[in-house]
Amino acid sequence: MSDSSLAVPVDKTFRFFTKSQGTEYAKIRPGYHSDLYKNIIEHHTSTGGKLDTVLDIGCGRATCELASHFTHAVGLDPSEGMIKNARDLAPNSSTTESIRFEISTAEELGSHLSPPINNCSIDLITAATAAHWFDMSRFWPRAAEVLKPGGTVVVWCTGEPKMHPSMPNAAAIQAATEEIRERELTPFIELGNRLARGLYIDLLMPWALSLPVAAFDEATFFRKEWGPENSEEFFVGGATTADLDTVEKLMSTMSPVQRWREAHPDAVGTNRDYVKMQRSAIERLLHEAGVEKGKEIVKGNVTGVLLMVKKKME
């Protein structure tokens, strides 16, 4: 798909987060499983990548997890609140180098910083559930500049959760929650949300741009999906079961839900709140299936995708 056929996705939510919002977001969202990081490091090193410097965009918990594999680590985010929260998450150790956290967009990749992110200085660029908000026509050329020859770009995200067939009334709950979501959230769904829902099928790669970035080798493109058929876990603990309080909190972190709430301030916290509508539908259908009040558990199938591509060796 050509970049000329897609509008540039614009994050209208996360880049404006305060520190408290970033803290709450990090607390609620599950962390990624060690299997995911293992896939990234093993593929990167087995294809000639080095472990000197990692650059994580949309930084936070993933930056800290990846930093343990590298000599140096840099975390970038356009949100000052997210950067402040990431610094709080970073481990304190006298034996390891501190992670450098800076405010920067994915399109700049630290070009404006002092000192800047130098060309040919990065071994691995990563973005956890963030690349769908990038202007890829500007990101890929800058990524080619800062990556070392043989370096890797890695992006991953989660897709739409689906109810697990073993959950009571699963099909009816899936249909009801989808109906509410489409009815209420459609006006608040941005291009970035659609890219993530589609597991990055339409995410613009460097060779698909109207001005292709020749530094990347299409032959090295790697894609791996997580779903019911993949026994590896994507999130810590699988993140496949949750009580309704947790479901509410998780839904509240979704950017379309936050935009819905901004448009309906009088409904927030009432029975007319989007997350309350979803909860009420799930509760009703679980009770119809014989689940006792207070024992409502949602079981889901987690989907996710991992994309990797290498910069050519010079």
C-alpha cells in the first residue's frame, strides 16, 4: 500500500498524557512476556545484529526490559508525562548504566537533542504498540540514518481481543460488545487504531513508500503472529482472564475510549459511561448463562504481531 493512499495517523491522546496518566496507564496495561523479548533478541543477533545500543520509541516498561540485553539504552517519547513515568520505572543500579530518556517523536528520533542521536549509532530500534501512530514516510528515512549497518527495526502491537470459546455465552458476549463498540466508538477510531486492529497488515514498510528507503532489505522482513494457535504467551501471565473491574480499567486505557469520554464528560462514571455499558452487557449475558453474581470472569484470546526488518550491510 502506498503512503499516498493513507492519511498520516495522528496520536491525539497519549502524547498529551500527564505523568499521573502515564503512571495509571503503565499500572493497568500488562507487560509483555519474556518470550516476546527472547524472539526479538535471538532474531536480531542471529542475523548479525549487535547488542551495544537499543533505542525504544514510546518508551516505558519495554525499554527497561530490553536495556538488560544492551550496553546502552535510550528511550524516546513525545509525551513529557510518559517520559517522567518511564524514568520512575527504570531500575536503579550502581552496576548498570542508566537509561537515557528524552522527549522526541519517532520521526525525529532524537535529531534535535543535545547530544543528538548520532547516525549509525543504534543497533536495535523498537516500538511497543506505538508504530501505528508514526508517520512512516518520515520514520523510515530517519531510522535508516541512525541504525548501524545490519541493525534491526522491531515493532509489535496487540490486536482486538476476542472472547474465548470456553467462556459461558462467549458468542453472545462477543456480538454484544462488538455492537456497543461499533455504535459508540466508530467516530473516535483513528487510522492508528485501525492499523493495530489489523495487526499491522497495512503498516507502511520502507519499500512500500512512494519514495522507498533503499537502506532496508525487504528479503529480511520477518513477521510473527500470536493467537489461539500459538502456544507462546504475548503478555505476562497470558492476560487471558480478568474480573470485570480489571476489564473496565483495561478498556479505560484505550485511546478511542478516552476520546469518547472527552466528548461525553457528563456520562463518565455513570451507567451511561462506555465502559459501564460494556460491563453491563457482559454481566447480563454471563448471568443468563448461570454465572453467579460476583464470580464473573472474562476469558479472552490474545492476538499480537511482531515485525522485524534489517538495514543492509554496507
